[in-house]
Amino acid sequence: MNLTIRPFCVADATQIAILLKRIFLEINSKDYSIEQMEQLAAEYTPEKIIEQASYAHTYVAEKAGHVIGTGTICPFWGSQTESIILSLFVLPEFHGYGIGTAIMNYLEQDTFYIRANRIEIPASKTAEQFYLRLGYQAKNNEPTEDENGYLRMEKRR
């Protein structure tokens, strides 16, 4: 597969918003209420994605000029030693082709990742096994869901 992973640019925001909406409604709605996923889909507008990219490092996976995946990392509450992966999503029709892993490998080369002793991920129940395969564990080795039902996972380096 001819895949390019590159930094986000403002022109990507609409494609990312569409991608996120599809993931929330087609994939994550299997583990969460449709109302919760519709609310998330409505929140992640192109404007919000652009705003998030102002303090985070967002990357896109692109095939033939189309955004098919995205990942975002930033400092955890401004920390210099902890970071958080805010998102890692791939269009449903491209699941199982190693694109999520390729994006994660790219995120792991980012300065926010390299400088961190600990990386946290608020993982959906849908993605838990994916992150376990990549070496992430339940935060503090205790399965913990946040107020939105996401699993708090982490990797210590």
C-alpha cells in the first residue's frame, strides 16, 4: 500500500472531521451509546481539529491524496515528562492493514513522545486489544474507566 504519514495541515481538518464521525458512528457505537457517539461526532468539527493542532502534534496517514488515518499527541496537562495520545483513528475500510501501527510508530518518533517518561491513552473499549499489543497497559495496572467510559492506558519508558 502506498501510504504517506505526514504532519497535519489546516486543509486536512474537514477530512479528519469526516473520518472521526465515521469511526464514532460506525465503530465505537458498538461499545458506547449512539447518543454519546453522535455528541462526539458533532464536537469534532474542523475548527476543533485546527484548534487542537495548535497545541498538539497531529499527523495524517494519506493514500492517493485522501486522509485515511490520523493520530495526535501532546503534553499531558503541560507536563515535560508525560504525554498523551489524544487520538489514533483509521477509516474502517482500512482496518487490519497495519495503518494504525504505522501511525503509532510515527507518533513514537515525535518529540512529545521521546521526551516523556510516561505516555497515556484514553482508549476506547474497541481499541483496547490494539494498544495492549503495542505494549500499553491499564494505568497503574488497574483497569480504570474515565467518566466517558474510556480505558486509561499507559506506557512507561
